[in-house]
Amino acid sequence: MNDLGIPEFLIEYLAQRADDRADAVTVVLASLTDRERRLVHDAAVMGYVQGMRHPQRERIPKNSRIVSLVVQECLAFPDLYPAITGYVPEPLGAQCGLSEDEHDADDCEIQADTSEGDDHA
């Protein structure tokens, strides 16, 4: 037992379950296309941001209203949510004239930066 009185086998079990869940997420994300991963990223971040901004004890709006609010917020910051807004950085679009979807379809030698290292929330 540790200082909290929790048996070691239970701590090990919980740690293993956390690792299993993390591995399952990795498998699912690896199965998605780059665009799908970006959509999941943008929607998850915006959902979290909107959830943090939601006043306590206020009724949660209907799904259609939530979707509308999230898309409005994404449109307000197109460079932060490019999978939703279709934003292509100016230099990329200026170099070849293709849309983001055309880049995703590998119609261009120049690829957009789709790194997930940016946390803009």
C-alpha cells in the first residue's frame, strides 16, 4: 500500500488502463486522413473553448445552435481552424493557386503545414 492506502495492484491496473486508452486513441487517430485529423482537432479545441466559456447553471443550447456558434467562432479565427474554414496561408495559395482540399489530394508538390504542434486555445 502507498501513502494513500491504495493497493499497488490497483494503482498498476489503473495505470495500465490509462495506457490502453492512450493506445486506443493513437490507433484511431492513425486511421484518419490528415483532413479528418485536422477536423477532429479543430472541433475538439473549439468545443473545449466554448465549454469553458459557457456560463455555469445556464441551459445548454440545442445541437444546431452549438454547431452554429462553433462555426461562427472558427470563422472569426480562420488561421486557427483551417480544417473548418478552408484557410490556406497566403504564400502557399500564392505559389500554386490550389485550395487546401486540392493540396490534401496531393495535386500539388507544395504541401500545407499540418503540424499539430500549435495549441491556440
